[in-house]
Amino acid sequence: MGIRFILMVNKQGQTRLAQYYEYLTLEERRALEGEIVRKCLARNEQQCSFVEHRNYKIVYRRYASLFFLVGVDNEENELAILEFIHLLVETMDRHFGNVCELDIMFHLEKAHFMLEEMVMNGCIVETSKSNILAPIQLMDKSS
Amino acid sequence: MAGSSLMDTLFQRTLEDLIKGLRLHLIGESAFISKAMEDIRKEIKSTDPHTKSTALQKLSYLSSLYFYDMSWAAFHVVELMSSTRFAHKRIAYQAASLSFDENTPVLVLITNQLRKDLISTNELEVSLALECLSRIATVDLARDLTPEIFTLLSSGKVFVRKKAVGVVLRVFEKYPDAVKVCFKRLVENLEGSDQQVVSVAVGVFCELALKNPRSYLPLAPEFYRILVESRNNWILIKVLKIFAKLALLEPRLANKVVEPICDHMKRTDAKSLVFECIRTVVTSLTDYESAVKLAAVRIREMLMDDDPNLKYLALQALSTVAPNHVWVVVENKEIVIKSLSDEDPNIKLESLRLVMMMVSQSNIVEISRVLLNYALKSDPFFCNEILGSILSTCCRNVYEIIVDFDWYVSLLGEMSRIPHCQKGDEIEKQLIDIGMRVEDVRLELVRVARDLLIDPALLGNSFLYRTLSAAAWVSGAYVEFSKNPFELMEALLQPRTYLLPPLIRAVYLQSAFKVLVYSLHSYLLQRGITERDFAEGSDYAQHDASASLNQEEGFNPRVLNQSFDDLSVEHGEEISAGHGQASAFDSLGTNSFSDESIMNMINLIELAVGPLSGSLDVEVQERARNIRSFIELIKQEMVDCLAQKEESLDRNKTEVSKIIKLMHDAFSSELGPVSVTAQERVPIPDGLLLKENLEDLETICPDVQLPLLNSFSFGSPQSEETNGDSLPDLQNKVESEPSKESTSLLAQHRKRHGLYYLPSEKKEISNDYPPANDLKSENDRNNDAENLVKLTEQSLVPKKKPSNAKTRPVVVKLDEGDQVSIAAKAQPKDDLLSGAVREVLLGNDTNDSLSQSKPSDRSSARRKGKEKLNLDSPSESKENLDDVKKHDDEIPSSRKNKHRKHGKERRHKTSGNVLDEGGENSQKGKEKTGHRHGKHKARQRADVPLNVVSQTPVIPDFLL
């Protein structure tokens, strides 16, 4: 289990997307998200993108108003996770065209779908943008 | 009903409406959501799948982002899963992955639905089911659906196959028997040519190998091929992670992969890959100097980079490499130290950690100086991090790295004066602890304590209270080292002490009491001398001698053993010199007691303590009353005595001095840490017939020994030496003689009944520095652990060098019991640190049954997989052929004959033979490792010291 969870949070601290790869109760999630968001949002641009929290490492990156936070276990390669976040943003960019917070809010399902294509069981399984988007395009066509 | 559902559909709010509404109702959000939840509860019961799915979609949204419970809707989720429309099915599956857990009761209902979707012709449906399964699979689901997953593992569609590979991880975890069925196909996918699938398969193996690396050693050739051939960084990172684990288990494998890893490190521009290579080298390939050198170069590049991310990771890599190759850290010392003032607290912490790793006996003074300067400049949080790490580093293993305790004690004093310091508790603990353990330092300790007490400004800082409490205690307990008890008394009773919390005030009062008693006692002794001087009119030489003798008794009544001489001589000289100068010195008041000064002191106490006897706090009140009663008891006599001088002297001696002497004796008994061997010093009472009662216990419970070995006495500090006489030589006698007597008695007893004794090795060297010994005995006991640490070459215990400790010159009074406990505590933690060891020792919760069922079944599965590879791709590992041949010769031919694949060998006359050999090798390895594993477990159980066999196992090279 490399990736434990993926969060997208705006700079007001509101969660816009939450995907967990291990089961946590709602209360645990609420507490965890609160703590992490407080920790990460307080940091500035000159500081590094890694924060240790409980037994997780949080790798995060900010794009405009949105923070992408990925909780990983200790074995995971932080730089690879940063690349993964970037890949995720690029993929969404390609799909939505200049992706912004609103796109993710109103098309949360699609964002989840992309994530499902990219990550399975906490492992990164797909890293090609066109492969990730192919099934979504297929679905769009059929519906 | 139809009508209502139509109405619902028409007027139902969609998810989009909900989101818009949420955006509008930022203030009354929760009311808005409650309303929405009400609607959802109604809508979700609808028979119209569209209404239902929209309701579920909204519910999932609220649950995932606003933490609303949706477990009540589980049945609706199941209903909707069977919808024929993909859009509905998708919503249901998503809701299921979001909200189902192991205990969701309706899980048993979805098996058939999942099966149906898994064998669907629509690959999107199959993918949905697989995705969902990877999140929610339970033991039952995994077991029931294994056949379908097995089929999908060789699906023609890459899109489906890669997901099937991905789901295997969860299935194995839940239902280990699935390994029997699916492992072969999983390996095939690893060997396949499709990069997408290989990527997933490598990911799965990476996760599996992290949990239990040993089982995957036989697959090393496959991983090696990928390591050399793949140019996909994602895949390479995963493979490197696998090798980081495997190389620790098999040195020859490490030898093999070192070169390709270095190649990657040189070749690639991708920072993530470089970092993974570095990490692999510093964790698993530390024996390969060239690789470490190369890694050091890349680490340095990262450190120099402006990107804080790279800097942070480089620092982390440094702390990994530090235990084995300190030179890498030393090379970058400047950058590390500079990073202490970095903008990023994480980087600062990391560099602090690193700096503390470089600490040793020789540089602790210098490093602490630098760190303290940083602490002064830092923000409160980091300041305390620095202080905390200095404190914890210095007190490790009973102040192992401290040579100069005078320095350390004054450092403690300095620390507590740092404005942000919040480590009062720890400083308190250490001040008192050092006071009890290290006799030589008491003079300095009292000086430091005095400086703290005397500063009224410090009383305003509540974080300092604990430190002040320790200072007060120290100056009370070791008042004989004080240069000026009057000053001390003033400090202890200064008005601002009302700021202190009652408990600490109580400590202050008690210390004041001790100072008072000490002063009176010394005063009387001094008077005695003076009287004698006057009476005898003796010459100065004699006077000096007797004075110094008496002062020794008076001023150093608690000094018990060897260090007594130095101190008392020094101290005595000072005093007698002072005395020689007679009255001039008296007026200065330094440690001489004039009648006037004593009366002043008594008056001061009455003045300051008086009001406290009405204090609300019982502790303060009681102690204040104690002091007052004592003063009342002696005051009149003292006044008389002062008035009448010589005449009343005799009476004084009989009454006042009796009381004072009594009190003084009461306070003189030494408080100290309790030694583990303290029990042996207790003489056996007459008439106690231990042996007769306990003799046959040995036969009744022979296995008691182990718990006994580990149980140490943690008694609270109590008087170690029973007799508190103020005459030092008498005390020495008291200390040594009975103990010798009893030890000889005990030694005999021990011989016969060793079973009932605490470990005795330390007894002979009770004043030597024992951690070295303790560590060794610890190690003996934990031999497997040590052995494994060596095996994995991951000893993350850089500071524990027993030899180091033994040569330390400072005489430290130690409590062996404590030390053992410290060592014992440290040991398991260090074991935890070496990840590989943990894996092997504890197994892992998920794979327990997995690994049990694996060896036989899986090896057969794997064997087949291997054969297939050899048939399919004979050219794939050609680059290995040369090495293969070399090793081929080493393999006994009898093994070849055992092999079943003769036909195939013949078919590949040129290369196939060799490749088959490779396959066979891995099987052999498999069997060997399985065997070894078993042995290892048995060893643990039996607690056999050191298994040499396991260190030099005969394992065929897996890469050949």
C-alpha cells in the first residue's frame, strides 16, 4: 500500500476531493483531514513539499487555489509522488481544458474515475494520459 | 406510485443543484445539508432507478466531502448495482467502494453481481467490478471470485488484464489460498511484453516483497531483467524498491545489481529515479564503496540545489547513510549546519537530527555550543526541539557521551535561561539525576543551582519552575558544597517565591530547612574549634590541621568514597585558609559562621516563613511549621549561648547541639539511585532459613529463570547507605565492611541457589562503568536479533559502542539496574528500525497464512511459470549468459539430474540448457530459502545463541 489517500483541498481548507485506499471511519477521516490541512496550508512556497504526519508522509503541491495532498507510507518515493500529482493535474487539464477548482467540484465523478485508472490498491498503475482518459472518453460517448 | 416517482424525477435536485446550493449557503450550510439529506432519504427509496441513482450520487458526495454517514443506504447501493444501465451501475459501485467495509452486512449479497460483472463482455463493467473489488474485497469475496480473477489474468484486453493484476494484491491479502491459483499467471504478466501490465505487476510484487521479501528471491532474475532493460522510470523505481529488500537478504544479488543501479544513477536525469537509486544504495548496498561514493556525489548535488524538496530528501538520505559512512555527512557538514537556519522547519528538524547523529564524546561540547547559539536565535518550537535533542542525546545510556560533567551541568543551567526554553521537566530530572549519580560534579552543580536560585527574574517564567525546583533541591541536599549558605538562604526565601506553585514552594522550604540545619551544625563545630583554640592557645599549624580535619567532618559529611579526598582537601584548604585570616574573613561571611550571621539567618527565616504556616497548601504549611517549631526549639538556647558565650558552652553542647546534630544526621543520609545489586548488601537476618524453604522450588518451576533475569529493581530512590553518621571514615566502614561480610555469605548462597538471584556479573565492577557489560549481556540474550542486524547490514545503532563507554575516565556512580532497563528499552526500538529485521521477525499480519501456505504450492506454480518463460523467450536474458555459464559449473550435476525438464533442455541445445539451469537454480533457491526460513523461526523459539549456518548459507546465485 504505497498511497494511502489523495485529497484535493482549496486554500480555504475545504475538501474538494477525497479518495482513501484504506478504510477509515468518517470520524477518523474528518480528524485526519483537519490536521493535515492545517499543517500543510500553513506552509509557504519556499518550504519543501513533504510533511510527516502520524505514520504518514504527506506529499503535497499547490496548483492555483487548489492543494493536492497525497498521503503515502514511508517506503514511497516522494519525488515520484510529486510527479504523480503533476501527471494527475496534466491529465485533468487535458480533459477539462485549463482545469480549475470548479471543474473538479462539478465533475467529481470524472476526477474519481481518472484516479481509479491511475491508482489501484494504493499502487500507481497507469501513467499514460491517453490510457487514463480512454475509458472516460468511451463512457462520455456512450452516455 | 408511478406518478410520485415521475414527480420526483421532474423536481428532484441533481448533484449539480446540490453543489450550487452548497456554494450559495455558505452560512446556513448544515441546515441546507440536513434538508438535502431528508430529500435523499425519500428519493433513494424510489423505484425509479434514475431518481435512486441521483439520490445515491448526492449522498456519496455529501459523505465523501462532508462526512455524512451513508452506511444506512448500503442496501440501496446493492440494488442499484444490478441496474442494467452503466451510468447507474457506476454510481452504485462508486458508492460501494466509498462506504462499504468488512462489516457491512449486505456484502454477502453482492458476490453474484460482482461475478456477473466480472464475466461481462463490456470491459467497462468488468473494470468497475475489479476496481470495486480492489477496495472492498473481503475474505469471502476473494475466495468466491478467485476463479473469475484467474480467468481475467490472461484476458486478451490489456485494459482488463492490468486491473486484474492490480486486484490480485488485495485478493492475496484476504485469501492467501488464491496464491495457489493465481500466482503463476501473475508471474506470466510480469514476464509479458506489455509495459502497462508489467508496470502493474511490478507494483504488486513491490508491495508483496515489502512485506515478506524472502519469498520473492527466486524471482530475482525477472526483476533483474526489468532493471536492466526497462526505461520506464515508474517501473524502475518499483524494481529498485524490490532490490533494496532482496539485496539485504542475498549478498551475491547485491553484488549483481550494484552495477546497473550505478548506471541508472549516472545516466538518468529524472530526480525521482536518482533519488530511488541513492536510497537503494544507502540502505542496502552500503558495502559497495564505489556506489556509495557515487551516491554521495548525487546527494551533494541535491543538497546544493535550490529546490527545498531535494534538499530535504538529501538530508534524509544522509541520515540513512550516516551509520555506515559518516564521511559522507562530514563532507557535507557545512551545508547541514547551515540548514539549521533554513526557512523550512522540516529541513531544520532533519538537519538537527543529522547533527545529533554526528555527536560523539569528543565533539559534544563544540556541537552543543553551536546548537545553543541556534536555539537562542530560533523560534520557540525549534528552540525546544534543539534543547530536547541535546538533552536526550546527552542523557542516553546514563550520560554515556558526557566526559566533563562540570561543563554539562553549567550547560543545563544555561539552557534553562534561554527565554523559549520549555524543557524544565527534563532539565529538572537530569539535574537531580546527575547530582545523585556523579559525586564529582556536586560542587559545580550547587554553583549552577545557586545562580539559578539567586536570580529573581527567573521566578517570573513558569516554564522554569521545574528547573528551579531541582535547583532548590540540589542546593538543599548538597548544601555542604555551597560557598555561602546565607546567600543561599536568602535566595530560597526571597519574596518573589510567592510566584511559585505550592509544591515547588514546599521544596524551597525544605531546602531552606536543610540549609539552616547545616549552618547551625557547622557553626557549632566551628565554635567548638574556636573554643579549643582559645583554651589551648595552640600554634597555627596545629590549629590549621585540626580545623581542616574538623571542617572535613563538618563540611563533607556525605562524601562517601574515593572521591572524598580530592574534594575535601580542596574544600578544607579553602576553609582553613579562611579561618586563618580570622575575623576579617568572618565579616565577609563566606562560609564562616559568626554569631551575628546565624542570628540574622534565624530572624530572616522567622520573618519569611512565619506567614506561610497559615498557607492554604498543606505541603507548604506543614513544612513552614516544621521550620518554625525547630527554630522555637533552639532559638532561646542559641540566644543564651550567644549572650553567655563560654559559660554556656557545655550546656549548649548537651542540648542544642544534640538537637542540631540529630537533625543534621537526619538530613545527611545520602539519597541515591538504587543499584540492582543493592539486595546483596542487605545482610541476611539471623534465623531466616531461605534455602530450606526454597530449595525444591527449582524442580517445581525450572523455567522461572527467564523472567527473573529480566526483572530489575526499580525502587524509588532511598537511602542506599543505611547509616547516616557524619564521620566519613565511620561511614566508609559502615558501607564496606558489612557488605563484604554479607557478600561472602551471599556468594556461597548464590553458588547453591543461583536461580533466585538477580544477575551478578556487575557486582565485581560496581564502580566501573557497566553499560558495556550490560550491553553485551543484552546482546547475548538477543543474539538472533543482533545476528540479523549484522546479516542485513543495517545497524542503525551508531552510538552504541561498548568499548567507547568503558574507557571513559569520569567516575560515575551508577545504578546498574537503570542502565539495564535503558539498554533493554533501546534494543527493541533499534530492531524496529531495521525494517528487514522486523519483517522477518514479526512476519506480517496479512501474509502470515500466506507464507505458510506458500512454500510448497507456490513453488510449483512458479516452477511452471519459469518453464514457460524459458520456452517463450530464450533470448531475453542473453546478457546474463556469460555469468550463467560460470556459475553453471559450480552447480553439482546431481542436481541437474533431479530436474524433470530433460526434454526441454534438449530442445534448447545452445541457450536453453543454460536458461533451464537458471530456472532450476531459482527453484533450488526457493527450497533453500524456505528451509532457511523455517530454521530461523525455530532458532528464535529455541533461543539458540548464534546460528552460524544461517550466516553462510549455500544459496545458488539467483541471477544465473
